[in-house]
Amino acid sequence: MRTPTPPEPHLSAANADGALMNAGPALAESVRTLGSQTRSAVQEFAGEAAHIARGGADAARQRAVSLRDAGSEYIRERPLQAVMIAAGAGALLMLLASLLRHRGGAPR
């Protein structure tokens, strides 16, 4: 059996150079097309993400308004209970802050 002889290096390089020269414009056009398609896809995705974010923000805003109104109504209907709840929550927060401050060792 005879082993094939490898092509001469200078002929392979010349062929490669010629192929690259011929492929250059087509490759550049492919890159431009791909870039344009990518840009369009990213813009579409960004638009959809913004739309979803706006919808989420609107829902959160409506929920906050609903909770504010419910809280205001509760305070009008039961003012003494509302004050007692607020005082209890404040005392609990102060206790928690005190425990966290002293947790590290000596008080500061």
C-alpha cells in the first residue's frame, strides 16, 4: 500500500488565501445579517420585558393602594385597637433591636 503524499505547504497556503479572499464578502454579509437579526431579537425581548415589568409594577401599586385603604378603614372603625397594635409592634421592634445590639457581647 502506498501512503498519500501530503500537499506542499506553499500550495495549501495559497489555496487557503484564495479561498479566504473569495469568502470575505460573503462572510461579512453573513455577519451583518446575523448582527441585524440579533439586534432585532434583543430589542423585541427588551420590549416584552418592559411590558411585563410595567404590568407587575401596576399590580403592586394597586395592591399597595388596596392595603392602604383597608388600613385606613380599620383605623377609622377601631381607633383604640389600632393604637394598641401600633404600640405593641413598636415595643416588639425595640426589643428586637436591643437584643441584636447586645448579641455581640458588651453593650456599646
